[in-house]
Amino acid sequence: MNSISQNVIKHKVGLLNLAAELGNVSRACKVMGFSRDTFYRYQSAVESGGVEALID
């Protein structure tokens, strides 16, 4: 896995972690500039395929 892929994954996982920390998906998405739809796609990908599934 190259460094670009690692940075992308870190950013996506950061959104998931922030939402968990805040306990508020909407606020986490607003802070990080993502839509809620994107959050739920990332969450679904992690649940079905693990963190590796977040690679574009």
C-alpha cells in the first residue's frame, strides 16, 4: 500500500472516529466537510470489508 492510499484511509477513518467521539454524525460531517451519505458509505464499507475497503 502506497503513502497516498494510507493518507486517504487515515482521512476516511478520521471521519468515522470523530463521529464516534462526538456521538454526532452530522456534526462530524460538517467539521470535516463530508456529507452524511459519504459517512454512511464509509461506515458500510468498513463493516463489510474492513479498513482496507476504504481504498478507492
